[in-house]
Amino acid sequence: MEKFYQIVALAGVIGYWLLVASVTIRVVFKRRAVSVSLAWLMIIYIIPFVGVLLYFLFGELNLGRKRAERAQSMFGPYGDWFTQLHECQAHQPNLLNLQLAQIHDLCTNRTAIPALCGNTLSLQDTPDKILRSIIEDIEQAQTNIRMEFYIWQSGGLIDSVNSALIQAAKRGVNIQILIDSAGSPKFFRSHWYNIMREAGIDIRQALEVNAFRVFFRRLDLRLHRKIITIDDEVAYTGSMNMVDPEFFKKDAGVGEWIDVMVRVTGPTVNVLAAIHAWDWEVETGERHFPTFPVCTIETNGALHPIQVVPSGPGMPENLIQQVLTLAIHQAKRSVRITTPYFVPSDNLMQVIKMTAQRGVTVELLLPKKNDSLLVNWASKSFFSELLEAGVHIYQFDAGLLHTKSVVIDQQYCLVGSVNLDMRSLWLNFELTLVVDDYEFTKELYWVQENYLNQSTPISKERWEKRNFAHRMLERLFYLFNPLL
């Protein structure tokens, strides 16, 4: 019997060694950043069995066979739809400034989505202003409403949004709502979900979470976009989930979430509706192209060009990080960044440092308190390098700064759902707008200035005095970079 147990133990050791060896080979041969591969190898070797399991669950970008096949078959039809936009009057590539022109060229070559002119933009920076504006537009809806969010949680003014949607459905408006399954479990268990469905609203769970699907699709792949389009004439996008901050995560100890949304009219609305249609088809298999935009613009009016930049599985890889890199590289005087989660890739980290080192003022605004312990400590592991390079780091004291924005030279900006972490840049379905509009950018810069006035700067001298335990926690959580 003792010999039998010895044989079983030896077989187990050999089996585990073969498993680790095969996973190691798989990690090494995947084409991605060397630091990500090394981090995964550390996790696999340091945490026996669990490390291998974590890699199978989270280590590779796996959309699932059915969704991946749909996405592949959709490239042609959606590419044709976007390509038609190149022929309309709102597409004025020769009138774009050099900075946006380069971003436009990148995006059109990779996605066929062009920058379009003839838009109007309104920056909304308080929850009350955002939600009341959305409610008012829903009440005016005549034909269709498309919405998608990561988190949808009832309470406060969200109940009024729900009620407005129900009334719209009753008067015949076609409503399609796509909500991430992992981000909104409370909503799908709430009475509002059932009432809205009974009213005729088509609500679908995106990337549904259950135990069976763990083996066929990466579990932490999420729909993180925030999009509303109404009658293909009005749109909203930005960083705010469909939540009322006065009623959301009040026990998390991070304060109220701080966000912005952008209200858009003009041809860019139809592009945002097409992104929603893409996501809807990937999830359901149903195709609902938006109306083609009325592309005429006033020849003497301001251009207000906007480049829509989507990313996610099934779309061109790494596009948003490329756009961010290109925008920061082009800065001549200043770059100001706000993000709640900061765990950059090596490439983005080097771009930020080099931009500061060539004399550009680079300011990074992060929340002092974060709802993610892992990200909170992993972010701090980058501070020493950034401060040494001359980057100015500020910690926002008045809540969880959730706004995702970049202002370049106070001339143009990027705003959307994208965090500066590996999850947003490499994994999730995300969306950002590149806006070349001086007045809008100035307004966003003033909002950032208000954040700055409520923040505490981190000096290089003070940061170097942090204790040994603090430094060890930074490095420990940095190892989990690929999971963040």
C-alpha cells in the first residue's frame, strides 16, 4: 500500500510538472508585453495549482466561440457602413489640425471610422445635471433609444430614468438596453428589471456570468462602455454608470463617485449608435444598423470634429492605447490626465515619462481612496519612477475621482470610459472620444482644474520617506498587474 501511495504521489508531481511546463510554454509563445508574461509566470510558480487555475480563467483574451465567430463575420458589413461616412460632407480630413489628422488616419486605417465634423457638444459634470438631461431627452424620444452600461443600479434619480423609459416604451418607442452581467447583478434581481421588460423594453445581459461559461470565455472580460443614443439624434457617453452617486456604494468608504458625461448632437451620434449596434449583435446575433447620418454641415460654422475610438475583443487590437500614445507624444506644452485606476502598460508608462522628460508639464490626478485595494497599491508602485521623471502627481481628496480624461496643450482632449490600466487598454469593451474643439476642451480643463484644487500634491521628497512595509505592499500588488 505504501508503494502504491508513492507511485500516486510521483504521478501527481510529474503530472503537475507537465501541466506547469505546458502552461509556461503557452505563456511564453503568446505575443504580448514581456512584463505581462513574466508577471503571469511569477503567479504560476509562486502560487501552486491556484496560479495555473488563475491563468486559465484570466490569462488569455477569450471572447467565446460564438461571439468571436459573430464578430469576425461582422467586420465586412460594419466596415462598409463606416466607409460610407468618408463620402459625406461631415468628413473633412483636409481641415483637421495636424494632431487630430494623425489620430484620424490611424483610426480610419484600422476601423474605417472617420472623424466627423458638424457636431455640438455639452459637458455635464454633476450627477444631477447628467441624469436630469438624460431624463428630459428620453421624454422627448419618438422612435428609438439605445443604451449600454457596465453598472445599472436603481435608487435616487435612476428610478426616474427607469420610469421615463417605461413611459417611452408605452408610447411606442423601441428601446434596446445592454447591461453588463457582472457589473449589474442587483439590477437583474430587482423589481425594476421585471417591470421594464413587461413594458416592452428589450433588456439583455451582456457577457452573462455563470459557472458553466467559465470554461469557455474569460470571466473578467466586461462590457465597460457607457452609451446612450436617442432617435439617432442625441447621444451621451463618458465615464458615469447608470447610477445615482448619492445612493451608490455608500459603504465603500471612498466617498461619492465623481464623473462627467458628454451630450452630443450631429453625425457622431450615428457612429455611437453603430457601436451599440455592434455590441448588440455580438451579444444577440441580431443586426440593427442605425440610420445613416444627415452629413451636411454649415460651411461657415465651427467644425467641432470628433473621432470615435472603440476597442475590445473582435475589434482591432490595442487601438485606444495607440491613440493615447500618439496624443501624448504630440504634446508640446502640457498633458493633464484624470483616471481612477492607474496601472499602465510598459509602453504607456515610457511615453508618459519621456513626455515629462522633454519638458512638457505632465499632471496625473488620481483618487486618494480607491474601491480596488489591488489597484490602489499597484498604482503606487509607479509613483517613484514618475516623480523622478518630473511627472506631477495629485491625489483627489473629495471622493472617488472616476472621470477618465486627457487634455493635451489645452487645445484638444480625450474623454470616455477608458481607465489607464491593463484591463481597459487590453481587455474590456471601451470607448473614448477624441474632441478637437477649443471651447469644449477649455471647459473640460476647468473641470480638471476644480479637481486639482481639491487634491493633494505628492512631492518626491515626501514619497521617498514612505516606510519599508509600504514599499513591499506596492511591489507585492504590482505582481498582480495582469489581473488588474
